Amino acid sequence: MSPPAVRTDGLVRRFGDIVAVDGVDIEVARGEIYGFLGPNGAGKSTFARMLCTLLVPSAGRAEVAGFDVVTDALAVRLRIGVALQDAALDDKLTGLEQLAVQARVYGLRRDEIRTRIPAVLPLVDQGALGRRIGTYSGGMRRRLDLAAALIHNPEIVFFDEPTTGLDPLSRATVWDEVRRLNQEHGLTVFLTTQYLDEADALADRVGIIDHGRLVAEDTPDELKRALGSDVIVAQVAGDPGLARDAVAGLAGVTGVEVIDTEVIIRTDRGGQLLSPVAVALDGSGCQVVELAMRRPTLDDVFMEATGGHLREPGSS
């Protein structure tokens, strides 16, 4: 049996007195899309850089493609593709030249390069391949960097927040290509992201990291199902604390949080509880602006695991 694509045992990274990654244990199966979810500063990128051999762990151990990231770093590098937040591109090259250079770095022959370049073109703006990279927009650079990470047909690819800064159409293109490569070629993808919808849509399993620690891990559906079947969201005018107190003691309520003017009520019987919640809120002295029921989201999971919400970047 082949080893897992990624395995870590008590992985730690310190920067002076700061512990950025604090004893993380994970195992990623070959052919899996693993989403590493957390806010800025949680330790996602530091963890990924250790797996890519760009940072040496302070303690613990990690294997990628069956090789130790410290003692067999070269073997790891030959088997992975990496696209970090800062695109490693040469502004003086054209897009096509950049792909060819990246392929030669990995030892591909000319005939192999001619085969591999068309395979990654769905990710890039093909009309700009003949232009110098210095003329590219941020989104174009990002997509070219993702294509370059795949040019040598790696076993495992590490995408560090791959769609940050991309427009919705470009994000959808990247998502579709990641799914295709995974489904058709069995590519293992380790995806760090702060986009909830990205992790939900792409990942077979999700690990949630907070303050350097892995605080939850499972499939997106199982993580959400563990919270209960429903969430009732009440937007109120007035003191939301009064509204929270009014509904907290209702039978069937398993948890209540307040975010700005919203009161978020977790329950395993949302349909039955809507009317009692409305009555309780009406008696609290707060005006109910809107009352709705929805399924749990990964943001609810994050709240349960960490005590803080991970809203989509750019949302209020």
C-alpha cells in the first residue's frame, strides 16, 4: 500500500517566541482534495510552506509523497507543484516562455514540454501568452502561476489561497480545473483558503486551523451536520443581547450567538421552533426586522470550534 500524500506528526513552527503552528497532526489520502481553512494569521501558509520544504519545522515530522520534508527535501520537491500567494514569475518573460522555463527546471524534454503546455492552458488567459508577464493584471498573473505549478504533472499540488484577488469568472475557471484534474487524473490537492464557499465546494475534507492548532477536521457535510439540522437567523433592531437572552432558554435551542444585529440560533428542529422564537423575540422589546431559517454553514462550524466567525473576505 502506498503511503498517504501528506502525513504530519506533531508539526511545530516557531518564530522566536511566536508559535505559528502548534503540534498539528494530519493525514491526506492520495487523490484527495484537502481544504485547510482559517483566517489570516492562523498558521495556514506557514504549515503549507513546511510541507513544501520552504520552511524547516521547529519540531515534529512531516512526510509528503512518502518522503521526509527535511531529510528528503529534494525528493519531495520533484513530486509536488506549488503556487504560493506571491507568484514566482519573471516579468520579462512571456507567459509561454514562463511555462517552458518552469518545465525545463523540472527536467522535462522538449517533446514533453510541447505536450504539457496545452494540458495547463485552460487555467490561463491564452490570448496573453505571447505578451510579457509585466503587462499582466493581478488575476492573469495568479492564473499563470497556478498553471506553472502543474506544468510538470506533479503527484501533489499545494495551492495557497489560489483564488485570492480573482474575479468571479476566473475563480470559477480555477475551481473547474481543480475538479477536473482531481477527477480525471487523481491529482492530490492541498488547498489553503479563507473562502468558505471554496472549501465547501472543492474539498473532500476540511481541516480548520486557529492560532496554529487544528481544531476540527471532517468532510464539510459532516462538520455541518454535527451542529444540528437548522439555524434560525433573526435580524433585530434594538439590543441584540436582550433578544439572545429571550430565546436562549427555549426548548430545542442548542446554542445562540450574536453578530452585530443578528441573533443566530442553532437547533435540531428549526421548523417547530420558528413560531416560539418569533414570540420570544417580540416579548424581548426588540423589533424583528427579518427572521429566516437556513442550514448550518462552515462559518457556523468555525464559530463552534474557535469562538470566532470566519466571514467571507470583503463581507461585512
